[in-house]
Amino acid sequence: MAGVRFSLLSRAVLCLIFLCHGCLAQLYPQQPLFGGGGRQFGDQSQCRLQSLHAQEPSRRIESEAGVTEYWNASDEQFECAGVAAVRQIVQPRSLVLPEFSNAPRLVYIVQGHAWFFFFQLLSSLSLPPSHVLCLRIGSGIYGVVMPGCPETFHSFEPSHQEFREERPGQQRFRDQHQKIRHFRRGDIIALPAGFSHWCYNSGDQPVITVTILDASNYANQLGRKPSKFFLAGSQLREGWQGKRVQGQEEGSAGNIFSGFDDQILAEALGVSREVARKLKSQDDRRGSIVRVEGGLQVVGPGMEHREEHWEEQEGAVEEREREDERRRKGRRGEKADINGLEETLCSMKLRENIGDPVTADFYSRQAGHITTLNSQKLRILKYLQLNAERGHLRRNAIVGPLWNINAHSLIYCTRGTARIQIVGTGQRLLFNGQLSHGQILVVPQGHAMVKQAQEEFEWVAFKTNDYAMVSPLTGRTSVLRGLPEDVLVNAFRLSREEARRLKFARDSETLVLSPGRPHEIKIVSE
């Protein structure tokens, strides 16, 4: 009888598990919103690298008001990581025309506008004493058009008929569009695949951005090469290739409207054939970055008087955004990832600043600091399966040795120079050299790396996992410290004293290591 009861109980438990699993599969599907539920794996031989090297852009395309530079996406290092990279320089008062791509992307603002802070309140402003005020000089703005979301920015002005008694209160339409967001130096901007976006530099200095596109993401169904689709302008064809395709003339390729018949396009959009022909931009040679005479006129808080606009400190604004995100999480629960279009898409935060040292996750006064950005801080990264890191090292300071547990990494140097060594499978030294300003170095998953600043060194790293993890070989959280002393003694033929010193020599530091005893720890290149 006991056996029968146990059998019935076992079956009941199995049925309950099955039912719960089915319910969870409906609540938390494998493919999240935006389609970024993981990465596609192609031929594994793509990551059998014999060497690595720091790379600069291989292709430069000039536009009327800026430059777009492409790294060679066909290079074996980029193919191993499944990503592509592009850098843009946008001149003041210039617009990057709307476009979208077949892969999710992360954009880092290397150089942007400046902020001037004022700690003394002006008597003419009736603001509480706790407010710190700043004057924003020429902020940059960008927009992302999210399918299905409403146009929440409106502008109306009274019409002349308002003063007629028969039609009081009538307003004349000016414009309405989706939300406009500001950006500044140090921002990471997350853009899902297929979402059209544009950007405008309203500052007095060039804006420089570095972007990576995750071509191996499941959101991309066109293969392991990225593609750009332009909504406006007339673009060059060969941006992603390292060199011009033989027999193909370098020239304009038009935009997404170019291939349609004029009459069909005019009927579908409800415009004249002349307007339809203008949409094709067949005679437009300005490229993808154009100059805006007189400045861009858009709807938004403070947009009408940008130069004189006063507002609260940017940090306070970001803190309110984080508080709103925490409240949304609390309402829907931590595990309710998808709960309606408005909560997960239309109001989702796309930007986070990692350039401020105050937000550092690892800090050493002698060595420098590192700031990480994962899906816990910026929720959209969970759907894009991407991650970012920004770091600063003082002269001779060290990061590593360590390896990436679950992600490839692309390191872009924003300032200075560092000596880097990377060891791959088979314990082969794949890279032993310098990474300098403007260069990118790919570090494949599981490859051990150490970097030492030769001068003040700053970088931003993009990683192919929303919760990328590293395993250090030294410091408080190192794998060596986690091993028993006797294992170290027998594995490396060390004395007890040497094993203890190996485990605890950097006991007070984590990831960022101060340049102590440089004659012993300095990295020497071949």
C-alpha cells in the first residue's frame, strides 16, 4: 500500500512540475521582446585564432557634415566575436539621418557636449536651496521610433480662428512625434534591431560615437554580416567591407524608398509623385550626416530655448529615472519580464551614463576605476544580450590577469596607451603589444588577458552577454584564492609560504591593481 501511495504521489508531483513548466513557458518565453534571446553559433573554426592584433578602421566614408569609419567585419577576429564596429564623427549643428540595422547595437558617446554647474542660486529663480543648477550648452539629442508606440511629444499653436466667436478655442497643428532623448559624453545608448533612429549634434564641438552591432544575435536573420537600412539620403554601398568590391563602382546606393515605383509610392503615402521622387534622394550627395541650417526645430522640454534653458543637475534626473524603473519592477514583480507594450517598450529606458567616476563599481585611488553596465542597471540589455564596461587606469596600474567567463569582449581605447597580453587555447600567446587611442582589440571568451597602463589609459569594452562575468587570477576574488593551499602546493610545486603569498599578496585589491613593486610585476613585451 505504501508503495502504491508513493507511486501516486510521485506521479502527482511530476504532473505538477509539468504543468508549472508549461505555465512558466507561457509567462517567460525563450525569445524575449526584440528577439535577442541568445546568440547564433556558426562554424566553430571561426574562433580558432592564431594571433590577435589591435585594429583601426579600414574604411572611411565622408558625408557633408561628418565622417563614418568602419572596421572590417570580415576580419577573423570580428567574425569570431560575431560583431561589427563603426565610428562616427558628427560636426556641430548636424543631423545623422534616420536608419536601422538587422542587429542590436550599443552606442558609446566618446565625445559630446559640456556642462557648466552653478552652485550659487540666482535670486531671480524661485527654486529650493537643495537644487544644483547647470547650464547646458548645445546638448545632443536622439530619437528612436518604436513601432506601435504613441507620439507623446506634441506642439500646437492658436489659430487665427480662435478669436472668432463661432469657433472658440480652436488650435492649429504644428507637430507631434515620439519621445526625444538627450545624450552626453560617457553615455551608452541601447538600440534594438529594426528600430529606426536618428541623432543631432546641437553643440559647439564634434560628437564622436563608437558603435558595436551584434550580428550573431538571434534578432538578426540575415546571416553573420550586419546590414544598414537608410530611410533618407543616398548612402555608399561598401561601408562594411575592408576594400571596394572589384568591378563595382563606388557611388551612391540610395535609401529604402529608392527601389519603389513613383506612382505606387505616391499612392501608398498619400503624396504627389514629385514628393515621392524627392524621398528617393537620387540627386542627394550629402551622405548620411547632413548640416542643418538654422538648427533643428523639434518638440520637447526646453527645445525652444536651448541656449538659455536651465534645469536640474543631470545626476538628479538620472536618479529619478532609476527610481521610476524600480517602481515599475515592484509593481510587476522581478520575474515579470514581459507585461504589456507600454511598460516594456514605449517607456523603456535606453540610456545610461558610465563616464562618471562617481558610479564606479571598482575603485582604487592609486590604480583607477572600472564601471560596469549590465541588465540589472539598464533593463533593455536583458533583451539585447549585450553589456558594457568603462575603465580608467593610472600609469603602470594593472587589470588582470583574468578571463571572460561567458562573453566575447571588444576593447576600444578612448585615451592613452596600454600594454596588453592575451593567452588563448593551448596556452599560446596570441597578443603582446600596445592598444592605443582609436584602436579596437577583440578578446574571445575564455582567453586570459592582462593590461597595464603605460600612461593614463581609458577604455570602453562591449561584451556579448547582458550579465558578462570575469574570473580574475589575482586579488580578493581570484580563482587562486578560492583554491585550497595544498592544491596550490602540489599543482605548482610551491612551498607553504609561497602558496600563502600567492593567495594573499593582493588580498586588499579587486580587479584594479596598484602599481606596487613595478620591477616584479611589470609586463615586458617581446
